[in-house]
Amino acid sequence: MLYGAWAIFVVAALAGAYPIDPYLFAFTTLILAWLTGAVVIAAVAAVALWAWDWSWQRRLLVVAPVTLAVLAVAQALALLRTFTWN
């Protein structure tokens, strides 16, 4: 549930910041990239510490939202490369 909420927050924040201003989008992307990295570390630690008694559905509930958040941030970082900053 926590990881799903994080994925929804990341996608909503990036989608909301994009039409407003390129610099706001850039700062939002960079901040979310760092925070998503921390969330990924927490998710990997959770899976590593408690995964032996988890079903595959429960593991998927951790891996899928974290993957979605990482892909959203990666796409936003790739999009930043296309901006003209002059």
C-alpha cells in the first residue's frame, strides 16, 4: 500500500509539474529521483528481510509500484535532456 501510494504521488507530481514550468519540472524530477532511490532501497530491504514467508502476490505488490515510480522518474529525466534551457 505504501509503495503504491508513492508511485501514484510520483506520477501525479511529475504530470502536474510538467505543464507549469520547465524549471519546476526539473527540480521536481531531481527531488523525486533522490526520494524514489530511498524508497527503492527500503523496498529491497523489506523484500530481503521478510520475503521468505511472502506469497508472490505480496512481492508483486512491492515490486510493481516501485518499478512504476522508477520508470516515471527515468522517463522524466530522459525528457529533461530534450529541453532547451537558454
